[in-house]
Amino acid sequence: MHIIKSVGVLSVAKIMGLIYGCMGLIFAPLFLLFGLLGTLVGQSKAPFAGVFGIVFAVAMPIAYGIIGFLTGAIGSLLYNLFAKFVGGFELELDLRRTAPLAPYPIVPPATSNI
């Protein structure tokens, strides 16, 4: 068993920010659809519904990315704090790998003597 004693706060925060930003991109078309439906209701009832839908569709991935970054940073800080007192995650790793560690073999380029 291997134990993860601490994690890199900034690395976790960056990954979480990107994941949440992508989730915001997935939900952005819904806000565009709601804005479109709001404009179809009628101009007298909701004149700026389409504009708000577009603004939220653009702002949502950015806001989700920021929220993901912050929660990733706070979560990893808390993990590092709690892991000092109660230990970390226990992982069982199979170190008998048959595949190379790199996703592709690292071979130096061939030199030609022309």
C-alpha cells in the first residue's frame, strides 16, 4: 500500500478549474435556449431575456472555472491538513508494468550524413 500524504494545491486547483469550466461549456447551450425561449414569450413581458441568456451563456464557463479553481484549492488544502492527522488515501499500485511509462517510445531522431 502507498499513502498519498499531500497533494499539490495549485495543480489540483488548475485541474478542477478546467474540469468545472468544461462543465460550464456543457451547460451554456441551455442558457442560450432559455434566453431564446424568453424572447419568444414576448417583448412586453421580458424585453432583455435574450440578452441575459447570451450573457449567462458566456459568463457561465468562466464563473464555473473560477469556482472550480477555488474549491480545488480549498479542498486540497483541507486534504493536506487532514492527512497530517488521520493519514492519507491508501493506494495499491501494480508496479509490474509491461507497457512503457511514456505514452510513446522516446527515440532520438536519426541523423543523416548527407
